[in-house]
Amino acid sequence: MENTGQDFIRSRIEEDNANGRFQGRVQTRFPPEPNGFLHLGHAKSICLNFGIASEYGGKCNLRFDDTNPVREEQAYVDAIREDVKWLGGDWEDRQFYASDYFQKLYDYAEELIRRGKAYVDDLSADEIREYRGTLTEPGRESPFRNRPVEENLDLFRRMRAGEFEEGSKVLRAKIDMAAPNLVMRDPTLYRIRKARHHRTCEDWPIYPMYDYAHCLSDSLEGITHSLCTLEFVNNRELYDWILDALGVYHPQQIEFARLNLEYTVLSKRKLIQLVRDGHVAGWDDPRMPTLSGLRRRGVPPAALREFIRRIGVARADSTVEYALLEHCIREELNAKAPRVMAVLDPVRVIIENYPEDQVEEFEMPYHPEDASFGSRMVPFSRELFIERDDFRLDPPPKYHRLSPGAEVRLRHAYLVTCREAIYDSDGNLLELRCVYDPASRGGQSPDGRKVRGTIHWVSAKHALNALIRNYDKLFSVPDPDRAPEGGSFIDNLNPESLQTGEAWLEPALASLSPGETVQFERLGYYCKDPDSLSDMPVFNRTATLRDTWAKLEKKAGA
Ligand code: ATP
Ligand code: MG
């Protein structure tokens, strides 16, 4: 993972390295909460944290931020590990959990109490909110704020022993109820939660709050630069306060803008809703912006890394154009995907002058520009399928494909001329009767006559039947969160985001493995799905071939 472009975070790190702040060390972490699957937004954070570590000879830890037992699960831990690896993040042997530190965090909390910097409060959650004040009004001090240290220690130990009910007590930092930054008005550090934790089970009836656990986990792991999204700007003051109050090793928190993408929601809460309510087939539905969904769709990890590289990191929120993501996917697949032939909407072609039982094989390269892809043999016979759309009875001007009397090139095979189109009584095209020029083997014109059109084909009796899932954007509007009055983002779902159909494929595709992506020539990029059966492969459309972004870029450059 490399990103040589300079940005404010990298400048900051170079500055720290230059003045020896962390002895030139760079240690980052990627800290997902295991309460959902990773999405494109997380990809930005993964590329940033692992990328920066590798660029500066440092290390990046994977840390599960598992301080909220009610929402977290082992299944999410497993999925996150797989996704980070897939994107290229390598944490080596440094996989940690915030829950690994529960005892240490508890000991630090006792230390804060002993230093007079934390107290046990009996106010209810509602009262605490009420006492907090507002941006324009200072808060009020809790009547329990000035408990003596000994009493606080005793109560906190009894909280830990499980003596009190949920919600009856919390541990709070003793900072300043009039602080202009609301985060600093005696924030809660610990709450009582009698819930089973996916790793520590019933060991702990109290759980640390994110702000408390995060800075101390960073400190314990020797993190140098703790990169997080902008909504934590106000929390940085508390991050710093806790570490200073304890006098422990102090990393630097740096905030950057979240990734927002057109036609996409990137909030775990909303993604959970899509899965739970059956709007998609699961977390890895190829329409989902999750890493597992993108993988199943056929998006190569290198395309996502390039996408993240191109959007860069900034301190101001913005929304990225969907076309840029598609462009990065096409650019990568254009270089990496083998070319094959498939017919999605077939019409039968009979080559009348081709011998009944003859089969010829044509060698075709898998990539037009890269010989290292190798080639395969494609069978040709008297009956073929071509795309229905490659024939017109009344061709418009400049139509170079097939029409009565017109000659076209069957890719890498022969030149054929359409003699007759046969329709049923309802006007449906049944078959095309053609003749071929035996002197045009390989698709060459034997006498220099011009044949403009080249179309793809498959041999009917050799073709593999497949199921096709053509995916489009999951939402039909660029900003799905802007819902009609009284509605929600669900109302903006694109009813046509999935269209299924059948296809006829050249036989070499039988050996493709699930997860492999190819280009169906002239149609798009398709990835073999794990749902495939041995006699009925399933292909997901990864992307169409049309690239609006490349055109826009050209225009902008011209
Ligand atoms: P959500 O708001 O969707 O629940 P989260 O921030 O709570 O996401 P975490 O699992 O806590 O999810 O995130 C792990 C890391 O990924 C954090 O450092 C977080 O800042 C980062 N991250 C999450 N969403 C984005 C995003 N859209 N853009 C960039 N980074 C993100
Ligand atoms: Mg979070």
C-alpha cells in the first residue's frame, strides 16, 4: 500500500520525524468496532493507516474497539479480518482488542480517582444530560462531584463487583462543568452494563466509554499518530486530558474528513437496516458498499486502493463522484481481466454453406495488448448465437453490424453475410440465415474489401448456459439521505438495481473459479459468483464498459 502524494497528515508525520518527537517512529492502528461489516469508508482509513505505516517504515496494528458488548459479535471480527487482509492491510502479529486492556483501563481509572480527577456520580443519564448545559449556558456540578477519594474508590470497586444496577451510577472525569467544549464537562468514563461480552463473557459488569478506552489503548500500544475522522475534533481535548492526567505516553490524534460517496450510504446503522429488512441479500450483496459486497461484485482490491489514493485526504468534508469509483474499477479490470465471448440476448445464426458436422477451433488471445495472458481455443460451427442487438432489419445510417445483405466479421473467425431474417407470426426474430466466405479464415478480408463491423458470437452446441446478475446503483439519487418529507433513505432505493437474465458463454469459461473476473467482450466486466452450480455458473456484472469519468477527465485536460 503506497501513496506517494503529500497531504497534511504525511506532512505532519514528516515534521514529527524531523524534530524527533517520536524518535522517528511511526506506529498507526486501524480500530474498527466489530458491530458490522467494513465499508468503503473504512477502506479509506485502512489505506491511510496501513499505507502511512509502510511508507515511513512503521507498523500498523489491527485493534478491535470492543467496548460495547451489546452490539458486538465474533462473526464481525472474522469478517473484518478477512476484509482488511483482502485490501492488503498486514497487521502481522499485532491483532489487539480494547477488551485485552480492560484490567489496565480499570487500574488507570482507580488512579484517576486517587488523583482526585474522577468521581462516582449517582445522577441518572437524563439528569447528567440536563446538568450538562448547552453551548450558550454553562453546566451545573453534580451534587456527588465532591465525594472524598476513599468513598469514590469504594463505590467504583463495588461497581466493578457488580453490586449496582445498570444506570444507577457512572464514573465521571472531574474536569470543568463550565468548559466551552461540552465534551469536557465531566464526561462519563465508565458505565454499568450487565451484558455478556463476546470475549470477556461475564467478567465485567462495567465497561469503559469510547473516549476513555481509545486514548489509553493507543497509549498502551505505543501508537504515534492516531488518525480518526473529523467528528472527533472536539474529543481530542479529552483524549489529551486523560493521558496528561495519568502522565502516560501520549500519541498525537489527527482528524481527517470521512469518505462520502454519491448514490451510497456509509453508516453502519443504515447498512444493518438494509440487511436486516431484506432490501439486499446480505452484507456481501454485490450492491452493498461493503468490502465483502464489492469483492463479490468482482472489484479488485487494487481498484479500491487506487480510488482511495486518488481522492486523497483532506480536512474538509466532501462527497466523491460515483463515476470516479467506476473509473478506477474499469481501469484496473481493463489491464487485468481476460477477454472472453458471451452472448446475453441470443439470436440463432445458421451458416448455410458451412458443413453440418464440421467444428473448427480458433485460437484467441485472452488480452489484446498483453500476450502474457495467453490464449484459448474457441469452437466454431454451423449454428451460432449472436447478440439480438447486433442485427437490424432496417439499419440506421452508419450501422456496421448485421442487416439483410450486409457483411460483418465474426470476431477472429469468418466474414459472414446475412441472407435472410426469419420471424414468427408475432414478429419475433427467430433466426438469421447467413453465408460465410471460406477464404476469410481468422476474420481476414481475402481481397481487401472493407468490412467495418466486428461482432462476438458463441457456437450454439458448445455454449455454456449461465445465469447473469446485472447490478446497478443501489440508490437512484446521488444523496440517498435526502429523503422525501416523512420518508427515509429506504425510499430512495433503486428498484432496478438488480436485473437477472441468462447468457451463453464460450466453453473455456467452464474452468473459471468463483471470484474471478473477466470481460465479456463489448458487454462489460463479469465476476463468477460463489452461488454457481457446476452446470449453471452465475455471473455478477462488476461494471459496464462505458467510462464517463475518463471522458470528463479528457475534456477537462483538453
Ligand atoms: P459508522 O459511523 O458507519 O458506524 P464508525 O466510525 O463507527 O462507522 P468504526 O468501526 O468505529 O466505525 O470505524 C473504524 C475506523 O474507520 C475509525 O477510525 C473510523 O474513523 C473509520 N471510518 C469509519 N467510517 C469512515 C468513513 N466514511 N471515512 C473514513 N473513515 C471512516
Ligand atoms: Mg466508531
